[in-house]
Amino acid sequence: MATAAAALRIGAIADDLTGATDLALTLSRGGMRVKQVVGVPENPADLQGADAIVVSLKSRTIPAREAVRQSTAAAEALVGAGAQQLFFKYCSTFDSTDEGNIGPVIEALLDLLGEKRTLACPAFPTNKRTVYKGHLFVGDQLLSDSSMKDHPLTPMRDSNLVRVLARQTRLPVSLVPIETVRAGVEALKTALEAVEGVAIVDALQDDDLRIIGAAARSFRLVTGGSGVALGLPANFPGVRGDTPATFAAKAPRGRAAVLAGSCSVATRRQIEAALKAGMPGLKLDPLAIARGAMAVEDAATFALGTSAGAIPIVYASDAPEAVAESQRVLGRERAGSLIEEFLSALSTKLVDAGFDRIIVAGGESSGAVIEGLGVKALEVGEEIDPGVPWMQAKSRGRTIALALKSGNFGADDIFLKAWEKLE
């Protein structure tokens, strides 16, 4: 069971909502009591009564200056609440551009803490993200050869994380190779203590991540994907790493729906599987929305018009060529914000109509839906697929269950099997 002490051990800042839930799940599986807070904390009570607080921001693709402002504000609140260690969580595919936002935020957090070194490791082997010789792999492909090379907001065309991060920061960026990690905790700790700036650390399997976590015990700031958090709970006395601290996922027996804004290959496969299995679907068209030919009310009418036992799926997910065309006509930011605003408004109509079990696919979409629903805090429930738990929240006077799925995460049948975890 989780420790009974109220001291805040880890204060985490995640650059999107789905990444925050992924991290919260990892820490809770390690025996920590975890709270997830949406947005920069404003209520001190939200930062009490947990071993770890995960603050979820929507800062991955906003201007770097604003991402730094939000991240440092969250960090100040967490440090003020007594956090012994900060964790900056970003995507396991290192989603960023040459302007940021990972490098600038790391710089700012080190400055805030008065520290000169940290590590960066986005590896998540369970979901086939590994780092070898500083290169990020997605399965057997280099990141630069994967579908991430065509991401509409953060195209990743360089798999060498030392080079990628060096273009984003004034800090020195170096590599700690897998051989040093495999030499064990003490050898890695010695190597990390000699680092100036940021060290990209190789990791190929979960045991590597546990070694990294143990070696980083004295670091005031750790950065990476949620995988690195596998090794962190055991650093704190009283936390039992063998007993998950999740709640039993339950939700009122209302209706269910899927809202998908992600255009990742994984999400598109999941939508295809759901439609083939008979889930009624409505595809959103950004160009039609922009000219007023498709409205939120139309999508709500579609969802409400499906049979009582059906699970409607409303999705904007599309192939890269179609996304590029929408961006060409509307502009990149406007094309994305149209879908986010649409799904946000639709979610409120569905919850008001009795939908209380909702899966949202895509980090930006999840952030928009959470904002629309007015959710300020979430509890971690059972895991559906690696990195994707059910979450429980209060919204609009109701208790609802939400699964906030990173676009790249989940098996092809996730939209079909997820509901079993709520029974």
C-alpha cells in the first residue's frame, strides 16, 4: 500500500495532459499516492496529501516563452509545497522543434533550482521507444524514419537527441551511453555527477530505466518520458514499489463515447478497427467546420441519435496529406485549434446529455476537452494499455470516467476493450 506520510516527494510538470496521466499511472504503480492537477496550481490544498503531484500543462506546442512561464510557475508551486525532487515530463518521441520547448524549459527549471546538471531520457520500452547511442528509436525505426517525421506540429526529422536538444538550449548536451548504464547504479551515478548541462542517457529496457532512476536520486531535477519514473518511487523511504496505489475504476452507468483529434498512425489504426467492429463514426472536416457547414450541434445530434448500447466515435484523425491541405488553407495553428475547440464544446454537450465515460485520443485534444469540462483534478484508475489509464473526475456536477490517450499509445483494439475495465 502507499505510504501514509503526507510529505510531497515528487513534483512533476508534464507538457501535456495525456503525458501527465501516463506519468501519474507509472508513479502510482510504484506505490505512490498521486494527484493530477490540471493547469498551474492555484489552490494550495491541491498540493497536499500525496506522495507525488503531477501538474498537467498544455505547453508542448505553445510559444517557448509561454511554456517556460507556465512551467516555472508550476515548479515554484511544487517547490513551495515541499517537493523534494522535480520531474519534467515530455513525450517519449521528444516532440519539439528547434525553437523548443524542451530545452528552454529545462534551462529555466535548472535556473530556478540553482542546479547545473540534469538528465534527459524519453525511453519507454513498453511502447517501443528506446534510446541507443543517443538516437531515439520507435520500434525498429529511427525516430526520423517513423511517422513522427510528418507530425503536423512537431515533425521529428533528426533522431539524434544530442543534436536535437543542443539546437534548443545554451546548455552543454552530452551522452551517457548504454555501457555506462549497464555498469550499474554506482557507475552511472559517478558519470552523471560529472555532467555539465544535460546528459542524454541511453535506455533499451525497463531495467535500464530503474538503474537510471536509482542513480538520479540526488538530482533535484529529472527529465524524460514516464519510463524514467519507474526507478524513482523506490528512492523514497516508506514507498512500497510492489503495490499499486490506484483506485478501483468505477463510473455511473451512463453512455460512452470516443473523441479523437490525433492524426497519429496508431490512432488512425484504432479508429479503423473501431469502425470495422461496428462503432458508429462521424468524421470531422476542418474546412467544413471553418465555413460553417459542420457544427458542434450536428455532432451532438449524431452521438445522441445512436442506439443506447452503441459507442459513437467522433474523429478528426486523417492522413498526413489531408492534414497538410487543411493547414495550407487555414494555417497550421487555426486548423488545429478548430478541432480542439470543436471537441471541447462537444464534450460538454455530451456530458450534459448523460455521457459519463469518454475516451479522448490526442494530447492537444485531451487538454481542450479537460478545459471545456472544467476538470481541475483527476484520480488514477486501472490501466487499459501501457500508459493509458482510466481517470476519475468531477465535471458539471457529475462523476465521470475519462481515458486520455496519447495519439501514439494503445493497441489497435483499445476503443473496443477499454470499457471492460469499468465493469
